Amino acid sequence: MTEPLLLLEPTVYLVDDDDAVRDALGFLLGTVGLNVRSFADGLELERALEAEGPPSIGCLLLDIRMPYISGLQLQLRLQERGVDLPVILLTGHADVELCRRAFRQGAADFLSKPVDETELLEAVQRAVRQHLRGRQRRAANGQARERLSRLTAREHDVLRGILDGQTSKQTARTLAISARTVETHRASLFAKLEAESLAEVIRLALEGEEI
């Protein structure tokens, strides 16, 4: 059984080739109850993710200038692997172009070394919340699509009438069937969607991208 998202312990995946930086940041993040996984380079992180499967709720904290593969390159490679962890990039050589590239690639934040402790903790906590919301949204969308897949073609037609604000009689005329048949399909689709109100049907349609 999948563990509820809210019960997962957030993990920060920290990648920096400087031992002292890894130790200091790991200790700081641990003081606020975050689990920290530290890696000396991007290849080491990739091997760990390959062996362990999709990461839990959390974020990536990547140094930009590292041997073998830079933080910006690692960010793109992880995206290509489907890793959805928000990325915070760290650099001791900040410049406008690096910052611009990081955000174009979808970085959640970009911080300069030496990192202000409060700024870092706030950035990490924002990123973790962002990741949790994204996972929850995708879970809700998946559930909605599963429920919508239960509907027959005719029930989808009736659903479209509901979403267009039509009455049962209007839908019946559009579909060239009786209003009683529309009501039957309507009751069936409410049951299959496990919806108790029109608002819930509309919400499921939105989450399942029927609208």
C-alpha cells in the first residue's frame, strides 16, 4: 500500500563536492527535522536514484560548479529521468546569466555562497511544500481520470451536457434520446464518479482535464 503523502518524511538531496559544505548544510537542515542525503557529485546521486527508485517528498540542493557534471547539467538530466524534485541551486560564483539559465530550466531557487542560514531554510521549506502540493495535485488528477474512465461513451455525452449547463431535457434533445434516459445516465455517472453533488462532478472533470 502506498504511504500517504502527508506521512512521508521530507528528504533533501544535497550534492556538493566540498566536504565541509556538505557537513555544515546537512547539520543545519537536520536541526529543523529534515532528512538529508549527501552526495559528493551528481553521478553519485544518479547511481543512488537508479538503485532506490523514485525519491520521496523533498527537494534537490545542488552546487553549480562540481566535477564530472555541473549542477545545471544535473538539473536537466534529472528532469529527463522524470525526477520531479524542486531544485535549489547554490553557487559561489553567482552571475546573472547563471541565474537566468537556472530559472529557465525550472529551478525553484538560486542562492549564493556563503549561504544565509535563514534564507536557505526558508527556500528549502518552500521547495518541499511545492513538491508536496504537486504530488497531491497529480494524485488527485490521477484519481479523477480513473473515475472518468469508468463512464460509457453515452455517459460522457451526458456529462458534457452537465458541464455545458444543460438541463436533462436540453441534453435529451441534443442526443436525440428521452429525458428519462438522460436521467438514468446522469444517475449512473454520479455513482461511477462517486460524486454526491454537481460541484463535485465539475471538480472531477476539471482534475481529469475533461474541461
